[in-house]
Amino acid sequence: MVKQPIRVWTELDIDEISRHLLVVGEVTADCYNCKEIGLDYVSLKSCPKCNSPFKYIASRSHEIKKIKNRRQDLIFIDFDDFKKAAGFIKAKSLFAS
């Protein structure tokens, strides 16, 4: 059996993701909820600053396979897709005012 990554689109609550997202950079990660930086993405189960438990993980770099292998307990999301959806919701709320 040969496994290859395939995108599967699922509608998710952007606010829920925002509160529980760990964003991995080149070396360390950030908590998307409180913007705490310099986090060890390999071992942390929750943010040391806001105590938000991590449920989702995204990457700013292209080390997706490595990150996914190290954090199989988290749901991996596409960071670009997330940013687009969050931006759309923010823009929509500005025009609704």
C-alpha cells in the first residue's frame, strides 16, 4: 500500500481553530490564540501563556511531513486556507457593521 497526502475539504469553525491552533515556523511555534511565540511544538500540549489546549497544527514552512510525524495527535490544517477563511470572515463582519 502506498500512502500519499490528499486534501480533503471539511467545513470547520474558524473561531474554534483560532483558539486551539499551534503555528509552526522554521524552528519554533506560536500560539494563534494569544500570539505567544517561541514555543516547542514537539512537546507542548497547551499554551504556557493562555492555557489553550492545542487541537490543530499548521505550518508556515514546507516541513509538513516532519511536523505531522512529530505531532500525530493534532489535526493538520493548511495555514493558507485558514488565513483566507479568517480574512473573509473578518471582512464580512466589517461590511455588516
